Amino acid sequence: MRKTLLLLVPILLLGACSWGITLDSAGKNVRTAWSGDVSSCRELGKVTVSVMNRVGPVDRNDIKVRDELEVLARNEAAKMHADTIKPLAEPADGSQPWGAYQCGSNPAKPGAGRPASAQSAKGDVQTFPVSGG
């Protein structure tokens, strides 16, 4: 029984890492300007978000960490009444700074700056792997 418990605890800890990190209803209205072009937008400030990038000695999946950081940044930017965010730096140790912007009538186009293969025929944006850095 004790061996089974020792095997289950790490699995439960790894699975629990992303519990509770979800895009809220306000965050759904915040776009990510992957191209970084927010010249026609008004800067509202900076948001720095962080998640666990390690569980004990185990590194978490880089793509999962990046995805969670974006979700948290969108949620936080919505609280500032921003409608667009852009990454200001690469993630480091589970933390990443984002710029929050109000673009109003000139919003960043969904998928702007992403490879053409990441967009479907309807123009919807799909997920794609992020190169490790």
C-alpha cells in the first residue's frame, strides 16, 4: 500500500499543476498580439504572471507553461480593461512580463504574426508548437 501511495503522489502533483488555470469570460475578449505591432494602441501598463515551471526536480512541459502564462496574462489584462496583450520577454523560471493595451477600433487581428499554417480556412486561430528557447 505504501509503495502504491508513493507512486500516486507524484502523478497527482503533476496532474494538479494546471488545475484552476482557465480563461475567464473577460479574458476571452483579450487578444494576443504575437506580431508585437501595437503602435495604434494605447498602453495601459504591464502585467507579470507566473506559474510553476518545475514540480520538485521535474521540469514541466514548456508549451504547457507558456500556454498557462498567456491565459493568466489575458485574465489579468481584462481586469485593467485592456483588449490586447503582447509578450515583453520570453518566459524565465515560470514568469513572464506582458504589455497590456487598449486597441479599441484597431484591434490586433487574431493570429497576426503566426505562421499561415496555424490559421484555419475560416480564419480561426489554432494552437501550434512553440520552439523552446
